[in-house]
Amino acid sequence: MPFRQHFLSLTVLYGICFNCVYAAVYGPVISANFPDPAILVTLNVTYAYATNSGNINIQVATSYDNGTTWTLLDGVDALPDVGPWATVNLTWAPDVIDRGDGTFVMYYAAESPSQMTHRVGAATSTNPVGPYTPQTQPIACQTAGGGAIDPAGFQDVDGQRYIVYKVDGNNLGGEMMEADALTPTGDPVQILDRGPQDGPLIEAPVLILHNGTYVLTFSSNCYNTDLYDISYATAPSVFGPYMKASSPFLVTGDDGLTGPGEVTPTPDGTFMVFHATVNFNPLTGCMYTATISWNGTAMNV
């Protein structure tokens, strides 16, 4: 397990003190295939969710020590019913938010057999582990752009909710959401386009607010190659314009990683989960964690 010696003395996250000593990058913390991970921090338990594996539509793991050690809940499917519009076992890149009223909302991507495109769905549960009950229709389609995938929720300081996602035509989009976090309002907005440095694709957006700056993390290049990376862009407003960092945040070779990608930082920008490739045949992405440090708007591990 590679370590870069960088220590975090005290971080307060949702009222939980991360007062243990961490290496900046640690893992794999889950040795099974657990790609596209998302993180949810609650008062006593930290949860991670991942793309389908085997007959499990959405995988779940738990940590009772603030993200240091993790247990994959073997056989537990957070989303046993993917909804009437979606295909079973073709579900990807979940994200879960706490709506603050005792309800947890899961966003996920799945294939629509009627349209043969990816779409974004939403489901709710009163238990972070699930089972989540899906909405009967997808919440983001982007049919003209080839579909939508890789959703993530965001709530601004004024309480306004948003969802961001990848448009399969290879740009990143977003929409405002009603207070229920389930109902889109207004028109979809393109927030970041693919550039030459991104290779053939750009995907996996996650939005946070750090010290008044909107930070959009994402991945570039192909997920099944060692060119896959983690990058970010910053903006003064939620829908941009975003300026990409001069270089990726994590690439192959950093901390012994191969093809790092699909990062989800915690809302306060101090901790993150992501996957890196440990085997190309069969393709296996294991979950890693990292602490994040900042120099102004520049992210570091």
C-alpha cells in the first residue's frame, strides 16, 4: 500500500472529527471491484456506494472509524429495483445525499432499453443502506446529447439543490432541482466541455463549494486505460464559467496508482474516495481514499 506522508491533525466533517493521522493516499481500502465510488457521511457511520457488480445493482460499504477501514456489505443491494425505465445490472456511478428530513436520495445512471441510451434516475430511502425506491421515470435524459450518466447532487449555501452529470456527447451538464431533490426545474446547462487535454472523453463530475469557490472534479481519457485521471476546474458561480486546472490532480504513477478516476470529495473538500485500476483483465477498480489539502483554489494530496 503506497503512502505519501502528509498528515491531517484535525478536520471537522459534518460534526465528526477526523482526528486520526492519515496518509494523503491510502488503499486499496476495498480489495473487491468497487468502481465509481461515492461517499456519504452521517453522524456515526460513513457509507460508500459503487457501480453494479455481479447481480448487485448498487454496492454498499460502511466505515465506523471515519473512513479508515471499510467493510463491503456482501450480498446487499441498495437498489434491488432499478425502476421500470431501466435495465437490471446495468447501473453505474451512484451518488447519495442526505435531504435533511430523514430521507436519503440516490442518484444513479442506468441503460434505458426503450431508448438504448443512458439516463439518470433517482430513488429514496429512510435508511442509507437501502433499499431505495426508484422514481418511475428518469430525472435527466439528454437524449439529443446521447444520454446522461455519472450523476452527483449538490446543495448550495442558499439551500438551492442541483444535479450535475456527464452528457454522453462528452461534456458535463447540470440542472437546478426542487427542494425534494427529485424534480428538475429549469433547463439543463452545459457547465464544462471536453478539451484537447481530456482525450476522447470527460466524465464523472462532482461539485463542491470551497471557501466561496465552486470546484468541479471530473475524470478525463478512457476509464479502461492508464491514461485515466482525476482533474478539476473552478468557477465563481455554480454554472461557471469554469477554468480547468493547469494539470490533472492525480494520474498514473502518483502514489503507485494506475488509472485513478471517478473521485467523490466530501462536501467540505477535506477527504475523498476514488477508484484506481488494479487489473485490466478482467477490469477491476478498487476504492482508495485520500485527504485533500488546499493552496487557495489549488487541490493537493
